[in-house]
Amino acid sequence: MSYSLSLLFERNELLEVPLRALVKEGFNDLFLAASDPLIWEQHQNKNRYTLNGFAEFFNELLNSKDALTIIDKCRAYLNCF
């Protein structure tokens, strides 16, 4: 599915769960969320719960310049897709 990041950001104020571009400063919060091995138990890359495994995944996303971060305003929780 093709989407326009500029359109998403223009409409960001309408979203209940706001989006922003993935930034390197989000690494620690995202790693904290992803460091549970059960999250990756059935994934082909089972080591993403480790610091090295997650860092590799995060850097791939960061370099793609297409990754978005979801911010749950109620819990100040970050997620990425």
C-alpha cells in the first residue's frame, strides 16, 4: 500500500494516535518495548529482543526513512511500523 508521509503529517492533528517519523532518539523507548522475548517468539528473527538484534532492526528502519512511530498519548508509549 502506498501512502504519503506528508499527507499523514498534515492530518496528524486528526489522529487519535499521532504518528511521527522514526528518529534515533526513540531507540531506548522502542527497545524497552521490544525487549520481551515473547514478542519475537514466533518471528523469523527471534533475536530482536536482544540489544544487538534490535539495533540492527532499528537501524534498517531508520535508514529506510519510511518508518513511523506511533505515540499513545494516554501512556506516552512508543511503537513503530
